[in-house]
Amino acid sequence: MGLTASDKVNGPTTKRYKLAESSLLIAAACFALALFVELMFLILGFSILYKRTNAWQVVIHGIGVLCCIWMILDSWRYQLLWAVFVFCGLLPSLLEIIVTFDAVAQSRRENNY
């Protein structure tokens, strides 16, 4: 989809621009929410002994930061933020939640609760 004459003239007032802006804001908000949820589960401290999981989370988050920086500097399409969110925000958050529930279940089995 190329830019029409009205898109070039009106810029931020077009429907496509507003759609892109809202999509970018929603993706960024989802990303922030996923990171916040992950932080809350990290604060519980159940996953601290899962060294491989923690190492993978650091690597995945590092890749996510590099992708976001690269996205800004290289002017990537805004839709790619959704892919960065899924792979570098949502997956580590889900991994943290799963590890926390596994640690709690393992603790219950060992302590006969």
C-alpha cells in the first residue's frame, strides 16, 4: 500500500497513521504489562535457583533490547514490535510464571502439603 496524495499532505491526521499509532501504543503497553508481570513473579523469588531459565531470560531480554534499539535506529515497520513483544516479552513472562508454579508444586511435594 503506497501513500496517496492525501496521506502525504495530511500526515498524522489520516486513518492509516492513527491505526499505526494505536497499534504501536497497544503493543508497547502489552510489552510493559508482560514485563511488569514477570517482575512481580521474580520478586516472589521462587525461580532464583533455576539457573538455566534465568540465563535464557537474560539472553532473550538482551535480544529484545537490541531489537528495539535496532527498530528505532533503522526505522522498522511498527508491526514488527508485535513479534518482538511475543518472543522477547511474552515468552519470558510465561516461562517465569511456569517456573514459579513448578517451584511451588515441587516444594509442596517435598513438604507433603
